Amino acid sequence: MELSKLKAQFDKDYCANQTTREKAADDLVFYWITQWDDQLLNDSPLKYRGEFNVLRKAGRQIMTDLRLNPVQPDFKPKDMDREEGADLLDGIYRAEDRSLSSQEAYDYGSQDAIVCGFGAWELYTKYASNNAGDERQIICRDWIPEANNTVFWDANARTLDKRDAMRCTILKCYTEDGYRDLVEELTGERPEEVNPSNFAQPEESFVFPWVSGGEKFYVATIYCRKRVTDKVYTFRDPMGEELRLRASDIEEVMDDLIDTGHEIVGEREIKRWEVRKYICSGEKILNGDDGEVIAGEHIPVVPVYGERAIVEGEEHWEGVTRLAKDPQRLRNFQMSYLADIVSRSPRPQPIFQAEQIQGFEAMYEEPGADNNYPYLLQNRVDGNGNPLPIGPVAELPEQRIPQALAASIELTKGAIEDVANPGVPQDIADPDLSGKAVAALQNRIDQQSYIYQHNFKFAKRRDAEIFASMASQIFDTPRTVTVETPDGNRQQVQIMDVVIDKETGNPVVLNDITGMEFDVYAEIGQQYSNQVEQTRDRLARMIEVTPEGDPARDLLLLKLFELTEGPRMDDVREFARKRLILNGYKDPETEEEVQMLQAGQEQAGQQKDPNMVLAEAEPLKAQADIIREQREAQSDAAKAQTDVARTQIDAFEAATGRYEAQIKAEEASAKIRKSETERFSKRLDDVARLQQSRATAFRQ
């Protein structure tokens, strides 16, 4: 694709939601940097400008709600005969979901969505290690800083998760040295001069300046998605197993397939989605004019929204900051004005007549703490002997706080809480709250932040769809992967493991998810630790009402022990887990547990009274001796007859062996010649068909 076309598409996407992005960018600055960014407030005569942030507390509460109630995706195979593949992908997804990079991506994406209304993260594949020849790939996530300002979707996309988008652009900022390093990594050549072509300034043509001020260099990662035509060939090996490969994938393995005796038994034309990745500066496409094809059929960027709407054909989003900005600004102004009154208004001062302190003025010059006189002097009479009043004749009053200011301060706080507070009541810290009251309280809090949780659920569902599409392509070779069970246990599983079916004798591939398609569902849940706590409470209440001697009580106690956590409690949990398996309450999950269950069953069957065992063994022993004597006598007679017959057979075999060897050698030689002739003919046919297919694809 040409760079000029990519730039033209980017200009359209940049202009589509510019007004919304500018407002959301102001929200980011207001929430994180300064709340005195308004020109009207900058022109105010206030000497003190403080921030009395009520908004930040509300934002923290919503962020906490999202972290305490994680979204749990669930994969369902479209082919119900491959249910085990969905269970495997569930475990792989949960294991990767716990990685540091994934948690960072979720946290920053949801944080931006809460603050300004839009966040995003990116999925990508990389090799599991740098060892030479290691072709194992894994799926990782990376967070996108200030996605509101750096992620630009296809202007025609309208769905919440952008599954209908045909392109997406991510801008990444580099210093001059960082840009040189990137170009060298992608092209193999380090540029001596850095002068990529610049775009016009946004206020002139509403296109983003990819190089800003000569100090920052913006490089675009552009994903383009399109539907392509491909051909699928079905191969069959000498064992009868079938293999399906796209024509675009056969080039590298064609010779191996022919050498191993694979035959083409079918072909058909399909249409599929292909995603290409372009890395562009303002000057050129750095990773080649054709970009690179990435794994999966979806653009690997996941958007997450706070609140979103389509208004007059334009997409609009906002977070918790937007509606709280005006009351928060007003509160900052009022509190700062109040601080100005306190700091700049005169303190109460006494008023004396001049004759009262004439000659003692120095005692009254030093204020407050700087006045070290033990007492002050004052004249009793004036110069004519007339008595003077004792003490000040009046007092200079301090400045009063306007009544309107005092009343509006409380109003502004309430105005902020109306649009931003998650609804936490004042008695939340009441230690006497019952369990039901706490649950009702938590439900009230969740309702205030549910819109953010619900939109984050859509984002995690989209993330799981992209993950599944990538996984079905990269997990195509035998390897060991880490999976995680719903209760948090991690274990190693071998995928693409080939075993021989004992009934049919054919090879069977276990834990295979290649080529699978999934439906993805997602639900908002609780963290596993919270779920365990609630389960323990339920078990304790059930144990209280279950009578002694009831088998259910034993089951409930073991389950409670199994869920008990704490220092040095591993042996208790291990004991409970083993007893649950041995008692038949729980199915074994590992090979060790299966062996433990079998050993326990055998031991239970062998536990008899020793005296009874001896009594039962005596008659059996006598009978065994009689049978043994009879068998030995019959064996001696049969052996004598066999020796005579063997002597005769040996003489006959010596005469016929030579003829049979000659016949078998001639038959084997004929079969080899016939097999080679058929195989060579078949190879010529397959090579001709594949070459014709490649020529046809080249002409298209």
C-alpha cells in the first residue's frame, strides 16, 4: 500500500471525532494535572489558588469497583464436538490474563475510560524465547498511553467494540535517538539525518503533525483489515489422516508433504479476513511497502469506553470528569476566595486616643508574639489633669465571610457528588452492619459504577475474541503451555500431543485448537478471594443446620477445610482434598490423583480379617497342589510327543525353506517397483496442480 493512501485515510479518521477528543483531552489534564486550566479563573484576582479535589475520590472508587469485580470471558466452540479445545483455551487465557503486562494494560485502559471516556490496549505475538530455532509464539498485551489522543479508528466504525472497523492507527512518540533506533531495527540502516516530511498543523488543516517542533517524532502503527480470496487444499497421508492447508501456506511445506506421501484429495475456494500491519513515519513505510501479515483475523486493538453515544452521526464519549468540572472549578474558586479572606483581611485591632498612650507608643508597635513586654502602660489623665478612659475606646472589626459564600460552598460539594460520587453513605464504616447490610451496600455502590463495568465487559469480550483468533493460528506445534483453573491453580499441559488410538490404531492429536472458531461470552464477577470468603460463610451456616451423623456434614466440613487459607494451612487443605477424592465427593484431576484413588480402592478391597484369609487359603492351597501335579504329568507326555514331531518338521522345513525365500524376495522386488512408479506419477500430478494454483494466484 502506498504511504500517500495511508496518510489520506488517517486524515479522515483524525478529523472524524476531533471535537470529542479535544474535550476528553481537557478532561485528562483537569483530572491529573491542574484544575486551574480555565481562562476565566486565570484572570481572577485571587492571590491563593488551591485545589480542593472531590472528584479524585469518586474516580478512585469507580476504579476500585472495576478491579474488585473482574470480567470473566468464557469460550464456547462453534463445533460442539471439540468442547475440550474451549476448556483448554479458557485455561490458557486465564493464565495469560494474570501476567503483569496484561494487568497493566487493563488498569490503564479502564483508568482512561473512567477519567476521559476512552482507553485502549493492544495485543501482539512474540517468540517465547530468543533461542535460535525456537518458533513457539505467545500472545501478550501492551497498554496504549493516552489512547484518546493517540488511537484513531476507522471513521465509519460504529460498534462499541469496533469489530466493524477496517483500520486503526496508533501514534507513538519518539525522541530523535529513539526514532533512529527504530528505523535501524526495522530497516537495518541507521539514518544520519532525521528529516521526515511533516504534516500541516492541526489548526490549519486538522491533520496531526507527525513531527512536532523538531523534538518529538510520531510514528504510526496502522492496522488494515480486508477480505481476501484463498484456496484450501485437503491432503491425506499414507495413514489416512487428513490435513487442510491454505494455498498461501503451502509454499514452505510443499516438498515435505510430497516426500512424506501426502496426496491432494480435495480443494475449495474461500474468502477470509487478513490483517496487515504498517509502521510509518511521515517519510516512508518502515517495515516494507506490503507491511506484514499478523496472526488472527481481527485488528488487535481493544477499545474501552466510559460513557458513549452517537449524536448526529458523530461519536461522543466522556468519563466521570466531564460533568464534574464546573462544580469542581466553582468549589476551588470559593475555597480559594475564603483562604484569601482569611489571609488578607485585617486582624481585630484596638483603637486608643492619642493622649492614652502618649509616651508609651513603643509598647504598642510590636504585634502579637513579637511584643515581649510583661505588661503595657497607659496614661490615666491628659496634660490638663482630666481623667482618660481605661482601655481601648473601640476595636477595628475583622472582615466577615459573605453569607452567600458560606452557603454555596456546601452546595458545590453536593453538586460534584451528584455527578461523580459512587453513592457511598456516611455510615459505611459502621462496625455493626450485618452481612446482608454490607451486601446491600456493595450492590448500591456497584450500581453507581455499573455503566463503566458494563462497557469494560464489552472490551474484555473483544479481547477474548482477538485472543482466540490469534491462538488458533500460533498454537500449531507440540509444546507445553501453562493453564489456570477457575480456582486459581496453575499446571502444565501438552498441546498438539499425538497418541495412538488403542481401538483403531490411528494417531489422534490431543489438545488441538488449530482452526477452531469460538463464540465468546463474558460476565462481571468477583475476585476469587471474595468468592472464597462468601463460600466459606455459606458453608459455615450450612454446617450449623446439618445434624451430626449426616454424610452431608462430612462433605461440608471437608469443603470448608479445603477453602481454608492462612500460614501453615497447606497440610489441612491437602488432607481435605485427598479425603474428598477418596470418599468419592470429588473427581480426580491429575494423574497422581487417579493413582491415589486406585491405590485407595485396592487397599479397601484387601482389608480383611487375617484369620479368615488364612482359613480361606488352606483349601485353595490343597487344590492348587493337585492341579499342579496333574499339569506336570500332562506336560511331560506332551513334551515327548512334541520332540518326535519336531524332528520330522525340521527335515521338511530344511527342504522347503529355500524355495520360500526365493519366492518372497521376488514378490518384494515387484511391490517396490510398483510403489515407486505410482508414487512418482502422483508426485508429478500434485506438483503440476500446485504450480497451476500458484500461477493463477499470481495472475489475480
